[in-house]
Amino acid sequence: MIPAGEVAPPAAGAPVVGVRDLFVGFGGGRKREGRVRAVDGVSFEVAPGEVFCIAGESGCGKTTLGRALLGLVKPDHGEVHVAGSEVSRLGGRRLKDFRRKAQMIYQDPMGSLNPRQTVYEAVAEGARIHALEGREEELVAGALSRAGLRPPARFFLSYPHELSGGQRQRVVIASALILGPDLLVADEPVSMLDASVRGEILKLLIDLKAEMGLTLILITHDLGFAWALADRVAVMYLGKIVELGPVEQVLTRPLHPYTKSLLEVAPEVGRRKDASVLTGEPPDPANIPPGCRFHTRCPVVVSGRAGAEEPRCRSEIPELRELWPGHFAACHLAEAALPP
Ligand SMILES: Nc1ncnc2c1ncn2[C@@H]1O[C@H](COP(=O)(O)OP(=O)(O)O)[C@@H](O)[C@H]1O
Ligand SMILES: [Mg+2]
């Protein structure tokens, strides 16, 4: 068994992840002019055992947010708490322990694996670094088996190039599982896989969550993936959460025009009458529009339907407000989207 870590377990019901007013930027001049605001003021909490989905177009800051959760990028401002500890303050033994308990899975399994390392070596590496108790071969076999590579010994001496994309991602997942994580951040774990195996890998993650009691943060550019997988979903646009709530609520009664537009291209959840396809690229995160950052692409504003609110959309940053119990949106026009 893996010995209990030093990171104290959170009190029952306490969030396992707490993000408060987080800003993460890259580059820019001496006074930070021109700095890319990848994560631009984000707050949320994730409960133990929850599947929390972070969705949004490419470049909106999902990966940076995921990396900040695990302390892999330094915030400009704000705090990230995981299992009761502030991540940026961890050091020494406590940091090493955190590195074991919080694991990230990236989208490209080939890029995550060393092409010259066998499956056995890849999965055993973490066990060695963290000096896990138990017979190494049993630990490796157990992790591979849990990740669905059975019989595990058949894969011990395989190299990544001998495996399918789905099998490679299972090896990456096994390398995380061997460490007995409490928190798994999966960054677009299926986006580079064949459509035919995507469902299997997502199902594996959900089954593991249930079996091992993990908390799962699932990052995706495809809002449709949140459906049936996530408990709650946060939709990001240009570094900010624009809508957050229970997945059914957000996908069937979206309040933000951006979420509605994303749903238009997610056939899994069906087309909506009030949705309109987004045009153009998101603006440059080094040069974020004033007011509501979405107003330059907002179908309501662009078509002149924002009426008397339009000046606010152009000048005032909308707060993330709770409009239904647990369902938040950052849009000056969101009330108008509420059913009477
Ligand atoms: N290491 C980095 N250096 C400079 N800019 C970065 C770096 N990582 C991300 N960015 C920029 O930050 C923004 C958000 O990127 P990212 O977090 O990767 O978004 P997503 O995962 O949603 O596609 C993008 O504009 C990206 O170009
Ligand atoms: Mg990304």
C-alpha cells in the first residue's frame, strides 16, 4: 500500500481545490505591457470526488489554469489551494508529496512518453522517484491493469511506437495511477486519439474516479464532452470563466451567449433555436477588449439586439453572478436569457 501522505486530507465536504482570484500571464514589457493574460481573474472550488469540466476554445487559458492548479506555473496574483495547502507555498517533502497526489495527463500521449523507454520502465519511474512501498512489479502490473491494459505483463516490454494511440494514453494514465493520486487533471486527454477510442478512454477516467474516489478535472475544447461525464462545467473565454454551473443546467439552459454559440457546434447536445455560430477568432489575450471581453464577437451585440444594455457591454466588465442556484454567468444580458 502507498503510505499516507503528508498533505492533510480535507475535512469532509471541504473543497479539494479552491482557486481565488487567479491571474497567470506570460511575457510582456518591464511594466507588463503587452503581457499575455492567459488566466485573468478566475475563482472556483471543486468538491472531493467531483468531475469538474473546464471548457472553451483553444487559447482561452485552460492548460495554463490546469498547470497552475498543480503549481507548474507561477501565478501573477491569487491563490490555489489543493487539499488544504496553498500550492505556491509548498516546498521540500510536502511539495514532493503533492507532486504524487496531484497528477496531470496531457493530450499527446506520444509526447508524454519517452520513445526509448518500455511500458514497464515508464510506469515504474514514478514508483521509484517516490520510493513507493511494495513490490515494484506488482505495483506496475496493478496500475496497467487498472488502466485497462490486461494482462499487464503482455505490455511490460512494449515500446510506445508498438502501441495504438489509445493504449499509449492508457500507459500515461497508469503512470499517474501508480502514485495513488487524489486529484487528476486531464488536459484534453482524448483530443489526439481516434474518434473510435475516445469514448473508452473517457469512460476509463470516469470509472477510475468512482473506483478510487479521485477528484477529476477534465479540460476540453469540446463542450459536448462535458455531457454525461461532468458534474459541473466552467466555460472560459479569454482567460475568464463566463459561465459555471451543473452540467445539465449549463448545457440545456445556457445563460451566456458564448456558451450558446459553443453548443451550436456540439451536436451531442443538440442544436438550439437561439444559438448562433461564432464568427472570427478570439481576440489576442495580450490585448483584451474593454467592457465584456466577448462583446466583439457576441451575436447579441453584433446583431444590435443588446438594446439599452449595449453601452455597458462595451465598457463595463460583467461580474460572474449567480442567476439560478449554483448557476453563474458573467453577462449583462443574462437576465434576459432567463425563462420568466
Ligand atoms: N509558456 C507560454 N509562453 C507564452 N505564452 C503562453 C504560454 N503558454 C500559454 N501561452 C498563451 O496563453 C494563452 C492561453 O494558452 P493555453 O493555456 O495553452 O490555452 P488553451 O489550453 O485553452 O488552448 C494563449 O494565448 C497562449 O498562446
Ligand atoms: Mg490547452
